[in-house]
Amino acid sequence: MIIKPMIRNNICISSHPAGCAKTVRNQIAGVTKNLAGGRDPQSARAAAPAGSPRLVLVAGCSTGYGLASRIAAAFGYGAATVGISFEKPGSQKKPGTPGWYNNLAFDAEAARASLVSKTLDGDAFSGGMKAEAAKALRDAAAAAGIPARVDLFVYSLASPVRTDPATGITYRSVIKPIGESYSGTTLDMMSGNFTTASAESATEEEIAGTVKVMGGEDWELWIEALGGEGLLSPETRTVAYTYIGPELSWAIYKNGTIGRAKQDLERAAAVINQKGVHAWISVNKALVTRASAVIPIIPFYVSTLFKVMKEKGLHEGCIEQIVRLYGERLYSTRAAQDPAQVPVDSEGRIRIDDWEMREDVQKEVLDRMARAKPENINDLTDVVGFRHDFLEAHGFDVDGINYDADVDPSGL
Ligand SMILES: NC(=O)c1ccc[n+]([C@@H]2O[C@H](COP(=O)([O-])OP(=O)(O)OC[C@H]3O[C@@H](n4cnc5c(N)ncnc54)[C@H](O)[C@@H]3O)[C@@H](O)[C@H]2O)c1
């Protein structure tokens, strides 16, 4: 089958197996160079500071920040990894989701590098998946010859829906403002045209639903389940990701439904900490993922941000962000042995959005956004880079891939 991108309204419904596999290999190469000091995973593990992770669980392992977190743990520290995601396999007739191909590629590369990896596909919100993960963690630890104790649990789920396992009620998350409606300029990345995207103010039910799906309840349930299975230790660390961003996006993000859910995630971090597990919220940079392309204002803001950060030599993708999160925050030489040494802001959060939020970066971005028009869009913004990253997240526009070649969509 010859697979081409099929995109409408910043949503892509096809993906390319060989392109996805190449992006995974590219990320592995980046980690090997920038986190493992050019070493193979086993030598990287031997050279890593004491306290670096050996058994790692990633919920949301197949794309975006979760995939980068798994790759960096495995190829940066030689960790055995268990990953969970909810993806659609490809068939002879139809491509699967990008995350499906990414997982296949990760497992293949891990096996080639003699790393233990177990990938589970299904609903991470369910009790059944938590039990399956516990078994996979024990198996992974046995195969790697290490204690069955999770050193790091990365919680990186992004989902539109969650069924509460206690009640069977299904909740939906929405991206809406609270209190008043929102209207913001957005950018069609394929045409480079501006459009106005609007969203009505969320109802109380929608706010509560979004908190149920994207808040911290499920993260707490995971910690409880891992504790109940005897898989935690006093050294266990856990991190969940959030975004804050510039004021121009707050009406739709930070002060909207998703921001409420993220507040709840911060509440959960405090509760988990009180239970004796070292928990952090990491504030990450805005990046192009499948979900972020459909949030009003974000494609315009991110395109402009990328241009400015690239010009200043500050640009990072998911993998560079996570390399910095591990190498300079969670597992720096000092912090690897003592969690109190992890650098945090006044609210206890890890900040790897520090370069995005730098005053000079934000000032330049705002100035350019005010001046941007369809005629100067390529001069002032990096809509081309945004489009590339979006296509790449689906396995397209990847260097070295022949997109006219026949590929088998059912696997690699
Ligand atoms: N993208 C950004 O710009 C950005 C910036 C800062 C923080 N974040 C945060 O990072 C986290 C991850 O976001 P992302 O952009 O990498 O998302 P993503 O869409 O790329 O990845 C989401 C992952 O969750 C998995 N998933 C979804 N529902 C699931 C379910 N029911 N069971 C099991 N797995 C499920 C998917 O399979 C995928 O692996 C989110 O908390 C997000 O808010 C994102």
C-alpha cells in the first residue's frame, strides 16, 4: 500500500509505518548522543549516577512526551521499560495510528540493544490494565535481573475520554474557556491561512468531566495500585506533565477546562508526595503533537515561538526536553541520589518551559504575532516547521523515507 498524508482542519487520519519507525530511531540517536554520552545502553547504565532509573513505567508511551520519556529512560540509562498506550493496529487495508508503529519500532530497537521492554495496549484508566502492568513490571524486572521496584513512573496520558473504574461512568474532556466564550486566531498549517476559532464557555458538567479525565485521580489510583502490588520503594519517583504558556493562551488553556484538570494534577502530586512517593509536576514546552494542533491560537503561537527559539538557538523537541528533564533536573548527578536536590520553582514544579517563557523570547513572539499577516507569515513565523513536525508526528516528511514505495500497513 502507498500511504500519503490525509489531513483536514489540522487533523491527520493516516500514518506511515516506515516514517514513524525512522522518527523513533532518530530520537534514540539523539538520546545516545546527548544523554548517554555516545555509549550503548549497558555502558550508559554503568556510567550513570547512582540512583538513575533501572525499572521505568510510562503511561502514554506511544507518542509525544511519553514516547520521549521511554526512549530517554531506556537508551539514556539502560532501563527496562514497561509502556502502556491505547492505539489502533494497522491492517492489510488500513494504516494504524502513529503510536502503534512507534511502539513496534521501540520494541524492535530495544530488543536489538538487549534492553528489556514490554508494551501493553489498552485502557490505562481501567483496573485491569493496572493489574496487567504490575505483572509486566515483575516480568520485566526478572528478565533484566533487577528488583521488582518501579524507580520512575511517568504519567503522560492525553485522552478525550475516561471511564471511571469505580462507577462505570464515562467522562469526556473538552478544551473550552470558563466564564466567557473565546475567540482566537488560528493558523491552518497546510494553507498558511488565518482563521478564527471560537469556543463557548464550558458548562459545570464539562469542567467536571475534563477534571475527571485529565486531572490527577487516575495518577493517584496508579500509585495506589503499584503500592498494593508491592512495586513501590522509598526511592520511587513519579512525574506528570503540564503546560502553562503565555497569557494570550490562558483563556483557552490555563484558565479553561484543561487548566482546571492540570490544577487537579498538582493537587494529586501533593497527595502522592504525602504518601511517601516523590512526585513532581513538570511544566513542559509547547510542542506540536496530534492533540495540540487543534487547540485555537496554539498553532499560530507555536509557529511563531519556533521561529524565535530557532533563531536564538533555543529550540527543542520532545526528546531534547526530556533529555534536559532527566539529565539536568530529575537525575542530575546530585538529584539522582537526593530527590530534594531536584530544581523546582516556588510552587514545587520542575520547569523545562524555562526557555520558552524567557522574557526576551515571549516579547519577540508577541511582537511578531501582532504583525503577522498571510503575506509575511513565512518571514515572521515557522509555519513550515510546524507543518513538518505535525507531518513527522504521523511518519510523513521524514528524511530518508521513500513515500512512493509500497509498505505493509499491518506492521514494520
Ligand atoms: N503537547 C504539548 O505541547 C504539551 C506541552 C506541555 C505538556 N503536555 C502534557 O504532556 C502530556 C502528554 O501529552 P502529549 O502531547 O505528549 O500527548 P500525545 O497525544 O502525544 O500522547 C498521549 C498518549 O496517551 C495515550 N493514551 C490516551 N488515552 C489512553 C488510554 N485510555 N489508555 C492508555 N493510553 C492512552 C496515547 O496512546 C499516547 O501514548 C499531557 O499531560 C499534556 O498535557 C503537552
